[in-house]
Amino acid sequence: MVFLFNHTLDNYITPNMWIKDILNNIKSFRFNRHEFAGALGDMGTFIPILVGMVTVCGLNAGSALFFSGLFNLISGLIFGIPIAVQPMKAIGIIAINEGLTLNEILAAGIVVSAIVFMLGVTNLIVFLNRHIPLSVIRGLQLGLGLLLIIKGIKMVTNTNTIFGLDSIAVGAFCGLLVLFLFFSKKFPGALVIFAIGFIFLFLRTPDILKGFSYELSIPKFVALNADDFISGTFRAAIPQIPLTILNSVIAVCALSWDLFPKKGADVRRVSTSVGLMNLIGCWFGAMPMCHGAGGLAGQYSFGARTGGSIAILGIVKMIIGFFFGAYAIKLLSVYPLSVLGVLLTFSGMELAMTSRDTKTRSDMFVMLLTAAVIIAFHSTAIGFIVGLAIAYLFLYGIVKIEKLDKDIE
């Protein structure tokens, strides 16, 4: 059974090493149409959750976009790969469905990040990473990838329209277009269908630009009290904690080594990064954020290969958030879901396909069982616990299925 311990940096990283890494990462940046296209690979997750939290929960659009962009830029500099900065999904979905207040959302993000940050600085995240079999990680990636595929397809079918400017036909057309342009160097698929989405948006709502204006959005400190932390913890932070640790730290690091064998992300850096993003940003109204495996898979799938992809995305987000935050949300709220669904579907496929290197019968069993439980219960935590338990039963020889092949022969 394979573990991931070789993908953890054991030596203490000095400030000089940090600076050297950042300078090397900057040198590796590329700014071309493929990097720009890759930057859009996570929009299928980012836009719906952002719009929902702004319109339902009162999240400040300018602050959310500005800090998301700032942390995109910083992540590109630190990691040098297109590691995503995306909303904390459990907090976002609970906030939208249950109507959490802004303060409860921010408090939940701070609580989750404080725990993840402590796991990083104390090296406990390294201990966890070293004792999780690769087959369980592959199960997490497969399960989360399939959930993204299902969600993406539902976004298309839930338009409940076969033909129209936001319909199943548009989704099918954009999906086929991405496949036709998959290896195109001149016309990256994500850029093409994202542009098509805006064309359809303006055709559906031709008056959307009326009253267009800019208004400076300066992030302001948000005072939180004990009630905010108590309510935010029990309603949103507790469901988010296992998802952040497993998907936003451990799974995303494993995926980064799959996609970038020479530049994969270290679990301590990622854990610390997730913690600091929200321990800083949430006090100023930022949306709770993390690094997700699905986001990295999506951005890679559509062409991102360097940190330049998310650096340019970050700069664009910061400009939009600072000058046009409120109007940007108005625009994105009517963006065709059928197009976003296609982006999300291909992100899920890229993530799920990382599990294809699983070879032994027992590892395949653990991977499939973990993925199946995640999908059945819609819970990464339950899938992880079941998969980990079975993996260790195989590891210590308490149960065996490899022997079946020999018995049959």
C-alpha cells in the first residue's frame, strides 16, 4: 500500500528560501491565451457561490472579489502553480440555504482557518498526510470529481429549457465545443465558451449595462462577537472542517504532485496558506476561502500550467472588486448556468481521472468504496473514515481480497 510521505518537505524553510522560491516562480510565469483560459476553469464553482452569498447573505461583493483576487495573486507567487482560491463550499452552501448572517459566515471561516492553520504550524498536518494511504486519497479525488460532474450536469439540466439562450442545448453545444477545441493552441475552449456565455447574457438581458457606473469598494473591518462565533461554529464551521483538511489541503497537495511532479505543493504551506487567508480576510468581510482540488483540476484542464494564470486572474478580480464590485455581481447573477455547468463538469472529469493510476485489487476496492460513500452520503468525512478503516484492515492483513485471484486460479 502506497503512502504520500515523500511529498512533504521535512526541512525548515528559511525566509531566504521563500524569497528564492518566489523569484523562481515569477520567472516561470507565462501569460498567454492558454493561461488565461485556464484561469477560468474554476468559475463554475466560484460564481454561483459568490453570487448566492452576496444576494442572500449580504456578503460585500467588493471585499469578496478583492480579497479573492489578492489571495489568487499571492498563491501564484508562493506556489508557482495554478492552485485555486475558491469559496469554502460547505459554509457557502449552508449560508445560502439557511440564510446565515454575514457575521456568522465570517466567524465560521475564521474558526475553520484557525484549526487548519494550527495543524500546519504544529506539523500535525504532516502526520495526517503520512498516515493516509494513497488509495484513500484517490477515492477522495474520484468521489469529489464525480460530485462535480453531477453538479455540473445538473446546472445544465436545471435550466429546464431544451432550447434557448440558457438551456440544455447551449450546455451540449459548449461541451462539444470544448472537446473540439481541447488541443487547440489558437482557440482555448474555456475562453471561447466563456465569451459565448457573455454574448448570450447580453442577448437575454440587453438592458443590463444601463446605469453602469463604478463605485470604490474599500474593505472595512467587521466586528464579531461571541454569539457570532458560537452560531457560526455549530451551523457552518463544523461541517466545513473535514472538507477543508481533506480536500483543500491533503487532496489538493496529492493532485499537485500528480500534475506537477517537480513543483507539487507541500501540505504545511497549503495548510498555513488556507489559515492565513481567512484569519486576515474574514475580519474585513472576505468570503471564506480555501485551495480546492477541483479548482486546481479545472484550471489545469483548461490550460493553466504556471502561477501566471492565477496571478492575472487575481489582478482582474482585485480591479473589478475595488471599482465595480456591486455591478459585477449584477452581471454575474444572470450569466448562463448552462455554460458554468460545462466548466464545472470538465473540472470534475480532470479531478476524477487522477485515480486512473490505481493498480492493485485492494487499492481499487478502497478507492471505489471511498468514492461511493462520498457520493451516497454527500460527505467527504464519512467517505474518508470508511475508506481509511478498510485500507488499514487490508494493510494489517485482517482482511484480504488479493488472495481471491490466486484461489480462482
